[in-house]
Amino acid sequence: MAEENTGAKEMKGESGSDVISKTLEEVPEVTVNSTNEILWCDDDNDMFYKFVILHSESDIEEAIRIQLMLQNQFHIVPGIILAEMPCGRHRLQTLEDAVNGSAWTIILLTENLLKETWCEYQSYTCLMNSINKQHKYNSVIPLRPANNGLSRAKTPFVLQAINALEEGAPAFAQQVENIFRETVYEKQKELWKKERWNQMSWSGN
């Protein structure tokens, strides 16, 4: 009981400046132009990821392992896997949001990839997106994991034309560093912000 009273006293003794500081920390970052018009509101619920991992439904655990490896070992954050995308939307819309809302799209090459037609569709969609959007060029990264990796001979033809990352290969770490460059991410993030702003402006008219 005494501990509760102590906590209450501390809250009552909190200065007005402390309350204001805590409140400001919760306010999303806002970008304005020279005339103080809001150009972008950077909310936690509207995140542009560095990468999204597309995977089969049977490979969720493997996708999470790769996600954690890239984030913890190579400090490539934030990242997400397709299964973590917000639910409640059409499957195709979720895929579109995942691809457009990240700088790089990683396709997890496992044996399970061939067992699900949906996975093949994901691959074609990502490749078409990278072709139609200039800033998405070279943004599709096939990754062959050490666990249950899909052999080169079985890899779909459309993905064979792209150099895949091979987990466990001697040059893997260097390839990861060469691909996931911060300058590329920041450039794509700015283009994504402008695209989102244009969409909001259009919907408001």
C-alpha cells in the first residue's frame, strides 16, 4: 500500500514540462513546406520497410529466422514477413501493400515454393512491379536459405535470371551489404512518401 502512495505522489509531483515532453514524444513526425503546408505525417502505423519476405504458408518460421538474421546480424531494420502484414484486406491488396511498402522484396526459395500456386503468383507480381516502376529496378531478391533450400534446377525460370543470395555461401555477407544500401532505401522511401501523399490528395478531391 505504501508503494502505491509513493507512486501517486511521484505522479502528482510531475512538472508541467515533463507532461508536455511526454506528449510531444507521442506526436508523429510531420514534414512541412515553406508555407507550412503539411506534406507528410510519419506515423508508426504507416511504415516503409527496408525489406519484406515473401514465403509459402509452410515457411513462416523459416521466414522469421531470415528476418531476424538480417535485422540482428546485418542491422537491416525495419523488416517484415508477408504473414505479419495487417490482415482483413484482400490477399492481392496485402501483397501489393507489402511490395510497394518496402525497398526490397525477398522471395524465399524453398522446396515449398513449388507446392503453392500462390507463391508463383507472388514471384511474377514482384517481377512485373520491378519492371514497370523504374525506382523498383533490382529490388527483387531471391534468397536460398540453408534450410530446405530450392535447388537451382528447380527454381522457376523467371527467377533464374536473377542472382540469388545463397545463405552459407562465402560471399553471402558481402552480397547482403552491397544490396541493402542505406542510400537506396532513403531514395525509395522519399518516392514512397510522395506517392502516398499524391494518393491522399487525390482521394480528398
